[in-house]
Amino acid sequence: MTERLFQAENLSVSFGGIRAVQDLSFSVEQGEIFSIIGPNGAGKTTVFNLISRLYDLDRGRMIFEGDDISGLAPHQIAERGIARTFQNTELFERETVLNNLLIGRHIHRSTRLLDEFLFLPGVRRQELEFRKRVEDVIDLLDLQPYREQIIGNLPYGVRKMVEVARALCMEPKLLLLDEPSSGLNPEETEDLSYWLEDINEDLGITVIMVEHDMNLVARASHRVLALADGLALAVGAPSEIQNHPDVLRAYLGD
Amino acid sequence: MEILQLLISGISQGCVYGMIALGFVLIYKATEMVNFAQGDLMMFGAFISFTFLNLLGWPFIPGVLATLGLMAALGVLIERVLLRPMIGEPPFAVLMLTIGLGFMLRALAGAIWGNKPRALATPFSGGVIRFGELVIGYENLAIVAGTAILCGLIFLFFRYTRLGIAMQAASQNQLAAFYVGIPVKRIFALVWGLSAIIAATAGILVAPVSLIDPLMGSVGIKAFAAAIVGGFGSLPGALLGGLIVGIAEQFAGLYLPAGFADTSAYLILLLMLFVRPEGIFATLQRKKV
């Protein structure tokens, strides 16, 4: 019996007259890769923004590790161990890859202001440890050539991986990936599916992924949730969802 | 010798502009708002230090620390009460708000301490050092030394501390900062606190040279010009811009007809906008197409 890591209960949110998400319930088990698919405007990214507390829920609640997280501030979500990436990447553009990854360790930094001013041994030890953790992530995602490069000068595909790397530096329990393959070429997408496997199996991180590329979804995910117009259509194994009549109708029309 | 003498007073005046400009830039970088009350915060800091040091007769160090503490609290309070409700409002509204805040601070200072100019007595008031014909006032030395120490501390703060790095992160990308676990709103309040501390430091250092009165914050406009010359958004640029304006002002006062001294800051600003509109240390990058 696997353990339930995250549970969404009757999530609902409207923007003006648009019901972006309606009574959506799903749960994510510890250790799985859970994909959310659906046509444009189905509410996929809205679900992510709800989980990361960018939007307030109108109704419903979200349970993470047994605690209700519906009322936390966005920065507290990170402290709980939920990391995310964005569809169009939100990185610190004028900093190096290394600095972007180091800031991912922010929640783990425990040194005090005065010690930091004096650069005491404890501070030094922590910086070294952080650097080592960051290097592990760099090795995992093959980012070595870009370590000292400024984000603004990097190609889009690399930036997307840097964002995944930054999320991993937070050592999250749950990783939210918003369209990780958008803007990647076919080889990069292929690499991405292997990395997803590594992240999930070797690091033991549970992943919720919003994704359009059905090949990637079918290959990488354990279960899939199909959304349309803010409503859940179906949830199940990738092969079931791909042939589900409601899903086909939502994508292809009647 | 005359030139050297001018240079020294220019540098010390420039340090004051530079410190106020630092406050402008800090708040702008972090919150994308321009705080036109920065000069008035300096004035208020000067008055508070005057209260502790001269009216209450506290010793210098405790008096200064109390001033900085109180000003930091004022800065945080201003952000919390006035600026935070303005999140999402047009920048122009925020700008008007800070101009209004400046008026309020001036009126408040006038009501509390009166409109008569006051002199702040400090341990470094009055004395001079002579090198041959060169005369340097202790106050001027204190300004330069104070600015250097302050800048050193700010550098260490942003380079090494968790809070300083979090501030940089919040100023570069608020959304990303949220998702690595940085409480962005609290950081903004602290940025205001830090800017108020810097303003108060400038106020304490400049008060023995120029007198304290509710209108002394008007140098803030020159400091604003200095910040733009330095490339709004760059901390070293703000300091350098301040020095350029301060030095130019002294030389204009001696070698150019009357009136040029006070306008030289704006002439330099105008010139800069023609030649290199992005400022000396450009931080705004052109969008690549």
C-alpha cells in the first residue's frame, strides 16, 4: 500500500464569470509521476497556481502530508517541500546558473546574520555543503558546461533544465513541472524523460506534471488526470486515458 | 592646492548625495517604486539623532544606534501602512504617494522640532586637520569614512547574508523568489527599513556640516539625478553618480557664474541622458530579438 502524499478535495476557483477549476478532486501517491493533461484553457496551470498558493481557493482544500496547506503563504509552500517550475521559466536572469541553483538552497540555510557578516566557520561549512549539493544536481542534469554562464545568454532548453535543477536543489518531496517539454527539441524531450525517471526513482521525488506531449506523458507517468473546462474527465493509467471516450471527445470534438 | 581643497569638499558632499541615491536605488531595485521621500527620510533621521544626542544628551554611539533603530522601524512602518496597499496600483500613483509622504514628514518635523535651523553637535564637530595649506574638517572626514564603512557593510550584507541574498533574489524576480521560499512582502518591508537606515546615516553625517531644518531633504532631488547618472539600479553607480555630482557642484561654484553650482547636477543629468541614457553602470538590458 503506497502512502498518499497530496490530496486535492473539491478545488474550485473562478475568475469573474469564468469557472477555471470546478470541484476538482484527485490524490497523488508517494513516489508516483502524476500527469495532468487537457486542451488549452482546461485549467491545468491554474491547478498548479492553486497548489503553490498564487491563487486563493474559492472552495475546497489541499492536503499535503496530512496537513491542510490551503491557507499558507507562497514562501511557506516551499518550506513544506513543494517545488515547481514554470511554463515560461522564472529564473534570476542576470545571475549565473550556479547562483540560481544556490538560491534554491535558501530554505535550508540556517546561519545567522552576525555569523554571516563575520563569515564564521559554521557559515563556511554550510556554504561548502550547499555547493556540494548543487554540484550533485549539476551532475545529474548534465549542466556542467553552463555553470558560470548568465541565464539571459542561455538557450531556452537549457534554461528549462536549470529551472528543474533549481527545484531539485530545494530537495523537495513534491515537484510540480509545468509543461517541462514545451520549447524543447525532440532530443531534449527524450533526455527529459530519462531525467524524470532518475528524479523519480533515484531521488524518490514525487512529481506532478502538466504536459502536452502525449508520448512523454505515456512513457513517464504512472497515472494521468484529464481535464477539460475546469472539470475532471477521467483519471487512470496513460493507456486507459488515451482511449477514454470523454477524453477523445474533449480533444477532437464530437 | 585650491583644486585639491575643492575636490575634498566635493567628495564629502558627493558622499551625501551618493548615500541618498543608494536609498533610491535600493527601493527601486527591490520594489520597482521610486521613493521621492528619500531626502526627507534623511532629514527626519537628522532630527531624531539631534533629539537623542543634543536634546536628551545621550552619548554618541548609543544615540546613533537608537536613531538607526527608530528609523528602520519607521521605514518598515511606511512600507507596511502606506506602500503595501498600493501593490498593483499604477506606478504614477505610488510616486505621488511618496511625494506626499515627503510633505508629511517635512510638516511633521516642523511641528515637532520647529522650522528654525538647528546645529547638531557631534564628537567630530569643529575640528580640522591641516596639511600645509590644505584644511580638512573633521566633519568632512567623518562623512567620507562613514560612507566607506556603510558601503562596506552593505557589500558584505548583500554578498554573504541569507537576508541580503534573498533581497537580491526578490528584486530580480518576485515570482521565482516566492517559489524558492522567500517571503517577498516581508523582504520589501525590510528593504524600506534598510533604506531608512542609510538615509539616517547620511543625515547624521551631513548635519554637522549643513544645519538641520525641515527643508534639508531637498538635496534628495540632486541625489535622484545622481542615481540616474550612475545608472538607476546599480548600487556602485549610485555612489559614483553622487561623487560626480558633488565634485562638479564645487567646481561649478568657483569657476562658473553664480547659479551654476545649484544647477550643475541637472546639467550633468541632461548631458548623461544625451550621451549614455542608460547611465554609467547600465543594468537595464536591451531585449534581444
